[in-house]
Amino acid sequence: MIETKRLILRLMSKDDIDNMLKNFTDMRVMKSFNAKAFSREQMDY
């Protein structure tokens, strides 16, 4: 874990999946990566 006054970086956990799905299932976000949206099953891998 890395922590500054404004930011905390840590390893992801299973508890993060719902928040991550908001981005990785958004077609507009994924278009910027030139990639297809992820499914819950792919994110849970």
C-alpha cells in the first residue's frame, strides 16, 4: 500500500468488484481502451 496526503493506492479485493464494474461495463469507457466491456464473471476472475 502507498499512501500520500491525497491518495491511497492498494491492491484490489473482491469487495471492489461492484465499483469497478461501473467503469468496465460502460461502453463509452471501454471504447477509449479500444476494448469490449467486461462481464461480472470476467471481473470476478
